[in-house]
Amino acid sequence: MSRKLQTLALTTGKLCILTAMLLPWNATAIYFADRPSRLESFLHGTPRQIEGLLVRSLLETTQGKLDAALSDIDEVIRAMPNFKLAYLVRGDLLQAKARQISGFGSAPNAPRDEIADFQDEARVRLERYLSREDAPAQPDYLWQLDEAQRHAIVVDTNKSRLYLYRNDHGQPRYVADYYVTVGKNGTEKQSEGDKKTPIGVYFAGKQLERKKLPDMYGTAAYPLSYPNEWDKHRGKNGHGIWLHGTPSNTYSRPPRASDGCVVLTNPDISSLAPVLQDGSTPVVIVGNNPVSQAALKAERERLMGAMEQWRRDWETQNTEDYLARYSRDFFSEGKNFKAWADEKRRIQQSKSATSIQLSNLSVFRYPDGQQQMAVVSFDQDFKSDRLNSHMRKRQYWILEDGQWKILYEGAV
């Protein structure tokens, strides 16, 4: 703890215990405490005012403003009477006013077996607001959006946050972010019933019929396309990974509490309904895999160049150069690289005049901590003297020895 924070703690005594139990204290807390207008911009400039009021109440506690803190938390409870964390904070504030607080969740009726969960929820909510960033970091995983993708979502499982972006001429622009719950056993889902959230690139399907949903899924549920092609190839299984809300008696759940789904509050999942209604919104679920912006830009440009060269090699029937664009670990609908190469050599023997055009391109960096990958989708128009076809295609590209290669290819 810094000297300035030590002074603050001594000045406010036990009043700062509530938040001191939640965060690894650093100068960022003082940064916000000294700039209330910054928190106010969060509070009034976002549809998630309930979270803003909770955060303001906790920060007011560190400044010894117990009456203001209690007023804010009471407003939270009036708005959301099923917000269990807010009741716990209120109990602590009442204890603090009586100078009896000894730690987070010290009120006599606090649920002992749930204190750690509530502490985690308060911590991740505070950390979002105590960030020095005016907006979340650039969406490192959204390299390009196609015209039909009006929005895209990135779920940061480490921060328990869902970030929403809109499509601005193919480039993502930040819109809002929301607190979320993920799997109680963490991430990197492998198998049915492991209670983990998958990491990868997925797409949210159309809303499931509400009258058939149990109350535990809240006001809405959208299935995600887990397992994807890469998941299946690696033997991952399971099903029923959804974006959904909370039970009617619960405002929010702890950061790690679901069976693998991504869970939002009911007001938040409802606010996303216009975004998710078309049934094709990309959802990239990520862990902790930081990469420098300069490196990402360079790799994206190299990938786009490799894709164009692949198209040209195919169009000109330059078969061996075309096949050199594929990884030797390639797979597609039961075919390995050898089967794929044999078929392409046979087809391209005639060297017939061919035109190949790609459009409506989307590119997502795959959140794999072991290797650089990207998921590419596009409309493909193929014309030759033998065949005219139009199809939606998806490819997985992998960076091998400094070269982008196609790992998977198939129809969407």
C-alpha cells in the first residue's frame, strides 16, 4: 500500500475496510477518489446506472461519506430489490456507522458461504470503474466486420465483462460494456458437464422461445455455436452454451457461477435484444492473451495479403502455389491435406478459365493462447466454363513458421 493510501486508511479508520477487502490497492483508487466528475461521467453516461451507484457507494465509503454511501445503496435496492450484493453492502454500511465493521460481509446476517462470491463480484465491478481507461482497450480480436454484421461482441472472461461494438464501415466502434458471469470452473471448456466456458469465436443464434425456458435462464437466452469447427477437430464436446439472463429472484450472479454459459442481468440481456435478434452476431470469448497493437496490425496485413494471393493462385489455376497456402495439418469435412490436394490437382488439370471473387469479408483473430490463428468468412463467387456457384465459406488460418496457412475450409 502506498504512503498516500496508508494516510487515507488511517484517516477513515475502519470505514475503508469494505473496499480494502476487495481490491489490491494502488494509486488508481485515489485517482478516482480525487476526480468524482470522472465517476459521474460513468454514472450518467451509461445505461448501467445501477452498477455506477454501487461503485459510487463503495468509493464514498473509502472517503468516510457513510450517509451518502448509504443513500446510494438504498437507491440501488429500490431499483433492484433482488440485488443480493447491494444488501450485503448496506449491512456493512450500517455496521460501519455503528463502528462495528471488521471486514467485508461482517453484518450479522451476511451469508457466510457466499461472502467470497460477493467479494469477487464487487471487486470486478470496481476494477472496471477504477480503470484509467476512458473506454475499453481496442478490440484486438475484431479485425474486420462484414456488412451484415451490424454489431460484434467480445467477452473478456478475466474481467467478467461483455463489450459491445457496432460496425462502422467494417471497423468496430465501442458502444457499451456489461458485467457477466462465466463458468464456475473457469474457461477452456473441454467436455460435457465440466462447467467451463469455451474460449473461441462463436455466433449467437436466434432467441430461444421464452415460454419453454426454465426461470433460471432469465428473460432471454441465445445459443452460441459451440462447439465450432476447431473445437470439434480437437475433440471438444458439450452443448447448451448460451448468452442468457438470471432467475427472477436474482439480479446478478458471482463472476464464476454458471455451468459454462455467459450470464448477464435481465435488464442487460434485454438491452442486447436488438443486437442479437438477427441470429448471426459474432461473439468472441477471450482469456488472457495480450499482444502488442503493432504486432497485431502487421499480422492482420500479412493475413490479408496471403488471402489475396491464395485467391489469385486459385483463379490462375497455379495449383502447386495454391496448395502451398494450406497447412499440412489441414482438415475439411472428413478430408486431410493429402485427400484435399489430390482432389484439387485432379480438378485443375484442365486449366479452364476461372473467375473467383470474394466479398462480405469478416476476419476475427482467434483467442488461442498457444498459436496465432484467425477465422475468416466470406461470400465466394466462382465462375468457369464448367461451373457457376455462389456460397458462404469459412476458413481458419494459422501462422506457421512466419507464414499464414489455411488450416480449415468449408461451407458456412
